[in-house]
Amino acid sequence: MIDAKLIIDQADLVAGNNRRRGKKIDIAVAQQLLTDKLRLEQEGNELRAKGNDVAGKIPKATADERAGLVEEGRGIKEQVKEIEGKAAAIELELAAELRKYPNVLREDVPVGKDENDNVVLRKFMEPTKFDFEPKDHLTIGEALGIIDTERGAKVSGARFAYFLGDAVLLEFALVQYAMQMLMKEGFVPVIPPHIIPTEAMAAMGYLDHGGEEEIYHLKNDASVLIGTSEQAIGPMLKDETLDGSKLPRRYLGFSPCYRREAGSYGKDVKGILRMHQFDKLEMFSFTKPEDSDKEHELLLSLEEKLMQGLKLPYQVLRLCSGDIGAPSARTYDIETWMPGQDRYRETHSTSNTTDFQTRRLNIRYKDGKEKGYAHALNGTAFAIGRVMIAILENYQQKDGSVLVPEVLQHWMGKSVMGSNS
């Protein structure tokens, strides 16, 4: 959640941020609740001080005076109890109100309504050209016997698949490639739990702003399946104070991701672009506030370095205010060229969530006299299925085989899929 002080001290900033995001939130409601909370806190403190004063007089009082003082003290305690009850109710109401607020955007985020207003910052390589009619990834994968969505649907339903043979080798080659590169940048590999409490998911900001329909809830527990490893890595340091001199802390999570993918349609349903279960490598950083923007640029640069190593055509986008998720203060996307769709499609995203998530998770830092909430950032290393699509479609050959990107050949043990090479 955002810092409640901003609603009082910088109301114009918060109201303007809501307008940029297209959110209709009456900040007067939160302002009044904050005012009422402060008033009750002050009244409670004054009564407690008065109660302490009365209690201090009792030992020196006469018997007759003592009885009056005891009665007065009892009355003060009842008043304090009543005020505490009112304050608790307001606290609950305020917490619910603050959950409506998205994170405050960075100044360099362009104003826009939706994905059509995102800004292309740069491109790498030109879209792949062929001297034959290129096939889509599912046609290629089925012909090679490495992607089986038909049996996946037979066993688990639509948008599940079996990966076999070279597809499995390709996945773990991508994992090794990313891990070896990112460990050199100080990222600690993590395999997180796939199940987290609903409370933790809410603290990460994925339940209050339209994300509920994407999540798999466990019927008999107050728990959910993660949709990305960042949702489990963020809560890992819940209620901890980090040593600021040792920040940033960088993690590289590897996990399955589970998503309902509600509302997807058309070509997105075919193949492995939008699956209910897929594997993903995710970067996650905790930093001091003054370092988070620099860390954000680093995460983006590492995403680009990974893609440039694969020699896949892509473009970098700065997302506009209307297309950024509520927890994020700034988001960059990478869209990779997909010949089978004759268009760029999102394969990577990186966001600076500042203290939006760490505030609810109570993740702080201390560096000498400097202290506060840490900042949290996330960035895709590889969403395996989508990068696999890009490789199959961009590296396809006329004879139906697929070349293996040079940087992956060591782990694949071959240079061509669909041949004995």
C-alpha cells in the first residue's frame, strides 16, 4: 500500500496519480479516516496520561480520597477502552480504503489509457525474414514431437501441455544459461514454495486491483498457488530488518506458475503462449530507496543481455500510466518478434514496486542512522514457454528442423532440433 502520510501531506500528488491511472478514488474518505484516527490516538494518550496521574496520587491519598481516585481511575479505563474500540474499527476501515490506492508512478511514466499508448524505446535486430512460409510454434513442436497439447488437454484440460525430448532439453538449457549469467551479477538462485497464504498474496498487491480472477485458490486452505515466483520471494523476508550496507539483495527464482488466464481468446488460446501452468525464471531485488531506479535499469539491461545472447529480435517498451499494474511505480516490457503471429509479443516485464509491497510485508532496512522500508523490484529472466515459442519460430528451417541458439548448444548437446546433429 502507499504511505498514508502522502494522502495528508501531498494530497495533490495522490489525487493526480489516481487521475493518471484512470482511478476514481475520493481521497476525502481516507483523509477523514486518518484525521479521526489521529484524534482518537490523541484523546487516548491524554486519557492514559490522566489515568497515570490519578494512579500516582492513590498511595498518598487518605482512605476517603483513595476511594474517589479508584472510581475516577476505573472511569478513565472505561473511556480508554471505548476509544480503543473506535480506533480499531477506524483502523480496519482505513486499511480497506488504502488498499484501493495504486502505487505512485514515477515522473517518467507516460500518460496513456492502455497498451496502445505504450512507448517503444528501442529495438534489437530486425524481424526475422524467411525464404519460405514460416510455421507457428505449435505446428513446429508437434511435427518434432516435442509439444503435445492434445494429450495435455486429455489429461488436465485446455491450455495444458506435455513437453518432451528436445523441448525439455531446451527448457533446462535456458535455465542454465540464465542462471550462469545472473549468478555473476550477485543473484542467489531460489526455488520457492508454490503455495503461499492468501494474506501474503494480498500483501504483494495481487488481490485488491483486479487480479483475483487469475489466481488458483486452494479449496480447504486460506492459501493460493503462485502465478510467478516473485509472489513467494517477496514474503520470504516478511517482518525482517535488512542490513542496508549489504543491499541490494538479489534473488533468481525458478518455479512453475499457475494462472487461470481469464479473458484470453483467439490465437492466444492455441499453443503454449497462455498456459494455466508454465515455468519461469524471475529476478527479484531488495534495495535502499535511493538505489531502486538504478536497480530497475540494471534488471532491464540484464533482460536485454539474455535476449541478445539468444539473438532474438525484440523491442523495449516503457508502459504508460493506464497499462501499469497497481503495485508498480514504473514498468518496462520486452516484446519479442513471433513470426508465427507476424507481430511482437510480450516475453519480459520488469517493475519497480518501490515500497508498495514491502510496506505491507513490513520489510525494512537500517544502515547506520538511515532506516525505512526497503524497495522491491522484479524482472523476468525467462518465461520458458514464450521464449521457447520465439526460438522455435525464429530459428525454424525450411526442412522443419530448428537451429539451437549458439549460447544454448553446450547445454542442449546439439546444434539442431529435429536432426541427429
